[in-house]
Amino acid sequence: MILRLPARIPGLLWLLSVILVAALLLSGCGQRIWASDADIMAARHQHGGAPELTLVTIMHYGANRGDHTALFINGTERVVFDPAGSWFLDTIPERNDVHFGMTPAAGASFFISHVRPSHYAVVQRLLVTPEVAEQAKALALQAGPVPPARCAAATSRLLRQLPGFGQIGTTFFPHALMNSFAQMPGVQTYELHHDDPEIQEKMLRVQRPL
């Protein structure tokens, strides 16, 4: 027996394709991860030193573009806002792109997972008030989970809400955010390269309390 398909099957296939694409787009939105209060309290790390924000931009060597943005926040505790990021450690609890318990070892793990032959890291550190650091952490917890390709947009939007950061422009481009952040008074800038013989020491050096 020959099965004859309806004449309108192309339209049906088109509709099914649209539904499939929509489903894929929805599945691509940030995944909700919610560590327990107990896990967060157990991992909590007080880094010491002055409150600060550290913007990390992962730059592509060949294209000279930024491929990822993350923000370390050091206040009453040290966390990293890694919007739409893929980094994780089993020992580090996460709530919607905010990773808690960011010890120097955890920070080094973050850096080494991104610094490789194709990419290097630009690390920009800035002293802030305790109030700004706590507000940044609160905003980071509200921002996630962030959809793919929105790391710079989410981070720039967060920064613009902080007192004294109104000059930061909203952008989808990590290198544009890096350049804008560089205009803030007092920014200290460092680079991490995979072939630097002192890379291990420098990954810890850029995290030392200010």
C-alpha cells in the first residue's frame, strides 16, 4: 500500500519547524540552579581586604574581541557573578550564575579554565564602598539565570545600577564593557596569559586582598 501524504504537508512541516526552533530557544535560556542555604553558609568565604569589584574579560587572541564577561564581588563574602558561564566546581555552590565560596583556589580554577592558547584574561580591579559591594551582590542574585550570549549585557546592566557607575554603557560586547570600565577612576588592570611562566603565581596575585 502506498501512503499518500496530504498536499499541505510542507505547511505542517514549516509549523513543526517553528515550534521546534522556539523550543530550542527556550531551552537555551539560563538554567535555574539554586544551592541550599546550608551549602552556601558552609562554603562562605571572607576574603579580607577592602571591598572591591573585579571585572574579568576573556579576550580572543586572533579576533581581538571579548568572548565572555564575569564579575568578582568582594564584600562581606567573596562571590563571582558568571552570567551564562560554563565554569563550575562541585565544591562551590551556585545560585543562578552566582558562585559562592570563591577562595583564591576557586578563583584560580576559574581563571585557568578560561586562559588557554586561544584566549587570555583581562582583570580589572576597583575599590568600592561596602554598601556598593553588597548592592552588587544583591543585584547579581536577582539577575540570573542569564540566557546565552547575554553575559556583558547582564553585567553592564548590573553595574549601571550602582552609585557612581552611571557612565557604564549597556552593551552586549564584553570588550566594550571592558573599555568602559577602564574609564572608572582607580581601576587596576592586569592580564593573564597561558604561556606566561608565572601564570600560577599571577592568578593568585590578582586575587590578593587590596
